Amino acid sequence: MSLHNLNKMTAEMGNTAPMPVLFLGHGSPMNAIEENEFVASFRKLGKELVRPNAILCISAHWETKGTYVTAMQQPPTIHDFGGFPQALYNVQYPAPGSPELALRTKNLVTRTQVELDHKWGLDHGAWSVIKHLYPNADIPVIQMSIDYSKPPKHHYELAKEINSLRKKGVLIIGSGNMVHNLRMVAWNKLNETYAFDWATEANEKMKRFILNGEHQKLIDFKSQGTAFDLAIPTPEHYMPLLYALALKEENEKISLFNDKPVAGSLSMTSVKIEADL
């Protein structure tokens, strides 16, 4: 990408009102093809949002040593799961990429070296939810990876460095699950609104911290007790929440939706951050 092309891209992505920020509880990959209240909510949201110039997604399903952004013109649809019906593997989400946005993102981040990636594509943490927001796959999408070697505070502070993209019409989406413990799934209640007591406790505390702006407590999730330990046995599905919260401005409002548990140990709770008009 030449400096000329980067400057051209910057000019084309003129200043806009700040785009909202989303954290989407993506749940099972089957949500990509099943009809339920969660995907209906995603579709409704897509119709309500101002159409973005591009999307930057931080997905729980792309962990790396170091930080990367996808920089190919046409990211492949990655089916990064096993044991599901063939219909799910047949899904393609052929949204274009944006090498220009990838380079702009790389140049914004100073606290770590961001590398351009030409191999990954769109994993199901991204396409399984974005396909409901924008079913025509006509908005450029890039992904930013989660550096598994860094602590939560690093990810929160890194997110703040990309905040200016919101004023270029970029919709930033964190995709994961606030409560996510697959080892404790109640397999006999897969399609039920059901939560173990610890999952309810953790989810309620998380929501309270989110709505009260108590971000430090969410960054220090390992100090919040047994319920949090069970809700976040590994951090990859939780980290996208921190990316989203870090982008909230003082004058913005925050709301929750899809706030229901499934299968005992998962929460679909999602977050929307937007200007308080």
C-alpha cells in the first residue's frame, strides 16, 4: 500500500459522527443458520444502524502471539469448528476485505507492533453474526487478532488507540460471550433459557459493572471470585468485551440486549454503545 493510496483512502473515509460499538454474544455456530430470537435481534439491529463504511471485528476465535489485522482483498470464510451439519459448512460470507483499513489500523496502534495478515480471513466469530447484520456481504470487513500473551489491561488500552476509526464510519464489533464455559454445558438443556447459579451471578455482576462504567473491575476479572472463574475459564471469549468497553466515550449511552443464558453455562448478553442524542 503506497502512501498515495493510503492518503486517498483517508480522504474517501471522511469524518462521520461516531459509529456505535457492539459486543455481540455469538454463542453456537449454529446461530448462523438457525432461526431464533438472538439472530432476529441481530437482523433488527443491522436495519437500525447507520450503514458503516467498513467493519473491524475482534473475534474470540482468532488468538495469536502478537497482534495482526487481516489485509487481503477477499478474506475467505473460515469454518473453524467440527461436528456440525453440512449446511453450516456450506455457508459462505464473501464480504470484501480492506487492505487500506488494515494499514490504517496498523498505523494507529503504538503500544505494540501490528502485523498485516494475508492468511486468516473471517472466522465464525465474525461471519456468524455479521451475516445477520448485513446479509448482502457488501461491506468491507477486517479482523484484529487477540494476542494471548498479553494481560487484559493491554487489550483495553490497545482498543483505545483505534477509537478514531469510529469517526471514519467504521463499525467496531467485539464477538465472544461474557459467560462461556463449554466444559460445563448442560447438554440436556441446549435449547433452553437456563443458567447455573454461578453463571447468573457472574452475568449479573458483569452487567452491573458495565452499566455503572466500572471498567477496572471488569479488567480485573480474575479477582472477582468463583463465579467469574467459572464464567471465564479461558479469556478469549471475554476479551472482545473489553475492546468494546474501552471505546465508550463519556457522553455515550450503553444498553444491553439478547440478555439471556443458554445451556447453563453460556450467556448471549450483548452490548451496544452509542451517542446519547
